[in-house]
Amino acid sequence: MSSPSPKGAALITGASTGIGAIYADRLAKRGYDLILVARNKQRLNAASERLRAETGVQVTKLPADLPVSGIPPDSEDTLGHTTNPSSRLSLSADDAVRPAL
């Protein structure tokens, strides 16, 4: 496993398809570690493995349907509540789809 990026980590919701996947790809290529959030676990796993293999960045997966269930209660450490400054959350791109009103 690679060491944490000095740029920190980027949190990307809706990261398995569409614009969220494009953000994940571009930020990984720029050297950010990633925290990827997506509702489809299979696509999330595939995107995570591909980005890790292609770029060497650290990728943390957080399977969740944010508009429906919100942030899982066990994800506090994943989202940057850490004492390790090199793994800080430094960027967020929100592409989670919200239900129509």
C-alpha cells in the first residue's frame, strides 16, 4: 500500500459512474488519495480497484446511498476525523443523486 498523499484525500460522492467517476479519475491522476462513495457496491469496487492499479493512490470505499440513508454511522474515521495530518480530507466533490421532490 502506498503512503498517504501530501495533497490529502478527496471525498467524492456518486463516484462509480458519470461525473463522479470522472472527478475520481482526474483527482487520482493528480495525486489525491480518494474516499469514494457510491450506492452500487460492485461498481464502487471496480472503480476503486482500477484507480488504485492505474495511479497508485490510496482508495477508501464507502458504499452508501446518501440521499436515502445518509452517512453510515461507522464512517466517522473514513471521513477525515483522524489525528494523522497526512490523511486529511482536503477536497470534496458531491455528485450524489437526490430524489425528486
